[in-house]
Amino acid sequence: MTPAVTAPAVIAPVISTPTTGTPAIEVRGLTMQYGDLVIMNNLNFSVRTGEVFVLMGGSGSGKSTLLKHLIGLKAPAHGTILFEGEAFDLENDATRKRVLRRMGVLYQNGALWSGLTLAENVALPLEEFTELGAEAIAEVVALKLSLVGLRGFGAFYPSAISGGMRKRAALARAIALDPDVLFFDEPSSGLDPISASRLDDLILELKASFGTTIVVVTHDLASIFRIADRALFLDIDKKTMTALGPPAELRDNPPSDEVHRFLTRSSEGLS
Amino acid sequence: MLTGSAAEADLRVESGVATIVLSGDWTLEQPLPRADELLDARKADPGVLRTVAFDSSALEEWDSSLLIFLTQCEAYGEEHQLTVETAGLPEQLPRLLALARAVPERTTPDAPERARFLARMGLSVVTGYASARASITFTGEVAIAAGNLVRRRVGMRWRDFWVVVQSNSSGALPIVTLIALLVGIIIAFLGVVVLKRFGAGYYVSYLVGFGMLREMGALMTGIIMAGRTGAAFAAELGSMKITEEIDAYTTLGISPVEHLVLPRMLGLFVMMPLLTIYADFVGIVGGMLVSMWMLDLSATQFFGGLLDAVTLSDALLGVIKGVIFGAIIGIAGCLKGLQTGSDAGAVGRATTSAVVVGITLIILANAVMDWLAALLEV
């Protein structure tokens, strides 16, 4: 039985802004565009330190584009993005590097460097950003590969392992520097349910052990309900965010038909 | 760049228990103490130690570096039969360590021994044979597809054909013009210098005419197009292979040869002879300019001399070469593209291979055709 749901007359009150915790990322009045095409308008939200924050929405709603803005690959058309209170200035190389040093990103297809072994892939950020010696780097690499279940695979090239393993190796690279904020773009796509569940475990463990702030772009409802502290919904029709809060609360009290359909995996009411 | 207070580890030994006192910031950015070095300090009296414990009350920030220190302690304990107690560590550490050890280590088999010289030679022959066979099979497939097209049994995407024609006409003209002009000039310079010694400078027009029409016009156009169009074919089809577009054709029962290779081959087949004729003309003009400048010949004298000696068969030989070179470029480019592997570097390798194979075969084919022309007295 579908609960009676109506779209909110005013979008803003639906969104609960955080009242506790220091924001790791703050987005103020963000408008995303490709050329003249507006993807999303007036996004205002913050990601609290140490929480798992999920960006969700239909295909083509701009989740991955928003992620690209958050990690500094795209500049906002309007608005600002603050990383721990500091504006992510793409033009200033020193600021950019300092901020990027504290971020880790797991791309949708892993994006491992094909000319390097898995160990070399994980070692590269350590060589670039730390003063660790070769022996210490080898130990960190072995540990990170172990954490993602790839002990003993350091000498393999990305082309010699499966897609799921490539994704896990990419995660080892993303956590090489123990980043403060980790971004995941569709982490469970292309993974079998066991690997996807193991990845969820790892996300929760990283949050619990290191207090890592985690931002995840995903469609995977099981994963959303398991790992997310809060979720943001991007509405492709309204071209803005229409919901923000714990996923279970959004499912039980959906602020719009679209959010309800999304969180209950239903096509009811669609013509 | 160092930040925060230094990571420190001190050792306190009481009643057989070595307590490692951790303090400061244990982050990857700090120089880190090594557990084996710390514990080795007590090695002189190994009988005393039974247990390694930790005191982390003065520990400030920490990250993976502390986990690595713990793994070092555990490895040391295992080696020296010591019990490692993790009770004094932050509670997350043993949990993370358990996660790291949840999957057993993969034991990588030893790399196979490098094959001996004879084995490598044999392997090269086998690979060469397979490659030659694949090329012949592919050429056959293209020929069958072309036959089917003539008999109207297949529908070709004419848009792709026109794209290739456009790319090999207006797109290729600047580079063909430049190279053909320079080659004509070089032949003329050579002729002027050498023939003048024998008082036969006037015959430079023969040399330019024969050189461009029989050899250099087609050869240089072939080499340019192998580097330009052959590489483009390999890169386009290689990218399609990686993104499974070729598989999508195959699984739909559509022949990639008919839909992708044929338009490209046909485009080159049409354009190569035309480009060769154009290159011949531009090269001859380049030679004429040098002759006019260095030998004070008029354009009429130059072309008069040239037409006295050069026959239509010389020009036709060059055009036929152009057609054959076009086929070689198309087959090498498309075949290497379709044979692309699946990794990111595969397209680059396929492109390089297409150019190298294309140029090598063009020069080889040129030599064979010259030999045949000499035999047939053409």
C-alpha cells in the first residue's frame, strides 16, 4: 500500500539543515551547468565530519556531476563549496593541493593507472605526499591492499585482475593517505552482492576507525539503508535537491512522490 | 611537511613484559619508529621478555601508521615467541588488523623461466605465422564483403565512406602538398648537382618526371597516409573494441567488416590514386621551380623535356601503386584496430603497430612492383 504522498509546495522546509557537528563540506547556492545547460540549481547542504553522506537521484540527475564539483574537477557556475571552511580555490595550486591531499576518490571504473602494478598504484600518492622511505611505503601498501582483501596481489597489473578486484585496488589507492574525506562514485556497480557487502563493511569500518567522512554516489538501495547517515535526493525534474535526511526517515515520510518511488523501488504513479 | 608532535615509542620492561609507550601524532606524514629496532634493544637478554604490551594514554592523532607499527610488533612477536597484547591500544586497531587479515594472502606462483633462445625463435615464427594467417583471412573477408557489396548483397554505411573520403581529400591535401613539393625539390636538387657534372643538366626534368611518377609520388603519399589514416583507423576501431561496440555488432549478427571496415577501405581505395596523381603533379612543379631557378630553364623547356621521355605507363604504374598502397594501409589499420587488446595502452600499441606494419609493407610492395615492372619492361 503506497502512502499518500504529495509534492511539497515549498521545497526548502523539507530539507533539514544539520544542527550539530562540524561540516566537512559546505555547499552554498551551487548551480551546476554544462555550457548553457543547467543541471542543478541552488544546492545548499553540508556534510558533517565523520558521517556517511549519500548522493542519490535518478539516472542523469547530476549526482556524478555534483561529485565532480565536490572533488574540484569542475568549477561551480554559481555558488561556493567550502572544504572544512576553506573555499576550494581551483586556481590556487597550493590550496588545491592541500585540500586534495586530504581527499580520496574511488571512481566508478576504478581508474587505476594501467601502466603500474597494483602496489605501484597505491604507492604513488604516498611517494608524492609523504616523506616515508621505500620500506615504510611498501608496508603501507601491503596493509592497504590487505584491508581491501588483495593481500599478495601487489605485483599484478590492473589488466590481469577482475573488475571487482580493480575497484577494490582503486579503493586501496584512495585510502593510501588516510584521507579525511572519501568520495565513492557508484561503488557497488559491477560488483557481486558479496563484494558489494564487503565494500559496505569497509566503508563503515573506515568511518568507525578513522572517523573518515564519506560521500557516496549510489543507486543501490540496500547499500543506502545500510551505510548512510544522511542522504540527499537530487530531483531531475525540479533541477534541485528535494530531500535531505536519514534514508529510513525519508522512506517513511517521503517529501515527494519521486523520493517515495526512488526509496521504495516503485514505478507506481508514472504514466 | 611535518605537522603536529613527533611520533614516539619508548620501551618499559617490567617482570617480563615489554610495554611500548606510544606518544605524539602517529600519522603517515611523520617519520615513524620501527618496532623491530625498538624491541631489538632488549635482545641482549631475550630470556627476560615474554609479552609485548602497549600504553597509548599519551597517544594523540593516529592513522594507518600505527596499524603498521602493530603489524611490525606482531611479526616480531611471532619470530621471537612473544605474546603481543593489544589491550592498551585504541580499540579500533585490532578490528582493522582482523579486517586486513580476513582474506588469506594470495601466493603468487614464481615467474616462469625466461625461454631459451631457440624457444623464443620458435615462438616468433609461430606468432609470425598466426599473424600472417590472420592478415590473409582478414583480406579475404574484406574481399568477400566487397564482392557482396558489388552484388548488392550488403548495405554499406555510405556516411562512413564519405567521412573517409573527406578526411583523405581536403583533410590530407596540406600535408601531401608540402611533402610532395619538398620531395620534388629534393629530386631536382640532386639532378642538378649530379647531371651538371656530365653536362646534362637539361635532363633534370627526366629525373623529376620519372622519380615522381613511378616512385616518389605514390610512395610518399602511401607513407603519409599510413601515418595519418592507417593510425586513425586503428585508433577508431581499437577504441570501439575496448568499449565493446565491435562485440555489439557481432552479437547482433552484423559483420563489423561490412559495416566498419568496408567503408574505410573503399574510401581509401578511391582517394589514394587521386592523391597520388595530385602528389605527382605537385612534386613535378617543385622540381620545375628548382630547374627554373638553378638552370634558367623555362617552364615550357622543362615540360617539353619531361614529356619527351615520360610515357603514360610511367604515370599509370604510380597510380596502380597508389591503389595497392591504399589497400595495404586500410587492411593494416583496420586489422590492428580489430585486434586491439583490452587495456588502456592497447589502442596506442595497435596504432603504432598499424603504422609500422603499413609503412613496412608499402616499401616491400614497392620493391616487388618495381621488380615486376623491370621484368615486364614497363
